[in-house]
Amino acid sequence: MMNQMKHMPHPLASRLLAIFALLAITFAAGTASAQATRRPRRESNANRKARIARTVAETYGHRWEVGGGGGYERFRSGQFQQRDNQVTFWASTLYSISPKLGVLGEVRGGFGKAKLANILPSGNILAFKPQISEYSFMAGPSYRVIRKEKFSASVFATGGLGLGKFDGDSKGLTAADIGVWTGTFAPNFSAGVNLDLNLYPNLAFRLSPNYLGSVYGSTFQNNKGINAGFVYRFGKIQ
């Protein structure tokens, strides 16, 4: 009987063995869990890169793009007149030949009031600012230089025809009388940058600083402005 009692484990030793076994199991489980957690992180980075690549391909793989909005422009209404502030609108269509290269067609309009001199060369004194407007119909190449998941930048150069209305609100006076451009139709050309913030693969907000050259009245005009609006993309490049 005494020999059997000598070979029985001490209660404290049994508890220590049980605690040690529990700690060993907990440590092993934690190590396995940490390893299992690290693997998905590497897979997540790979999945993220693949997802971004798919989004970029989808965003810039559309065949067509239509957009429109408004803006601001500085325009000189006559050879001896000050530049006036104009409110503008624009509407465009892009046919994409590739994710980078496309053909851009655009219609623009500008509306403002001519800043006339108080005393004209004819000696007449004017106390009003006639409303003027111009319209441009242009087309040309567009090239996308930056293609990111959320942002893109394109440069464009277009040319075409402009229509100017400068004496429709001249109180019975002619365009020559009030010193504004006398031409109605004129060559127009433009260059600028389209900066797109992609809200979705098929929808973007656009900001477009641009230059517009016109030749009304056989005189060259340098006009600068900025447009803003939204662009919708659809179709697929085959």
C-alpha cells in the first residue's frame, strides 16, 4: 500500500502538468492561426493588383465616350476692347481607336457682355454693354497619356469652324459702330488637357483647362478658359 502511494503523482505536479499542456496547446494554436492569417494577406495584395488591372482595362476599354458641362472663358470682343468674362457650355463625343488614342468631336458656346469704350471712334457715347456669343464646332485627335484606376489625363488638339454673334444686341448700331468683330464665321482651333476623376469605370468627373484660338474680323484672338462636367463611357473596343 505504501509503495502504491509513493508512485502516485503529487496533486500539485498534476496541476502543473495540466497547465503546461494547456499553454503548449494554446501556443501551437496561436502559431497556426498567425500563419493562416499571413497567407490571406499575401493573397489579398495579389487580388488587389489583379482587381486594379481589371478595373483599368474595363475603364479604358470603352469604345465611346460622351460628356458635357459648363465653364469660364476670357474673350476679346473687338480689336480695341477689353477682355470680357464669359459663361461657356460644352458637349463632346470621343471615338476610341485604342485605350490611348481617339477622335474627339466637340461643340462649345460662350456668352458674355462686350466691354465697350465709353466714347467710340465715331464719337458716339455708349452706356450699355451688348450681349455677344460665339459657337465652335471642332474635331481632332485625343491621346491619353495617363491611365490609372481613379485618374486619367488626355491631351487634345481640335480645329473647325466658329460662329460669332456680336451685334444682335447693339441697339440698332452696326458691329463696326460699336467696335466689335464684324465677321460671322471664322476658323477656330483649340488645345488642352482633359483631367478625369473616375467615379466608376463608365463615369468620370472632368476638368479641362484649354486654349481657344479664333480669327474673327481677320484678326487673331487668343482665348483661355476652363471647363468642367461629367463623362459617360459605353461600348467595348474589340
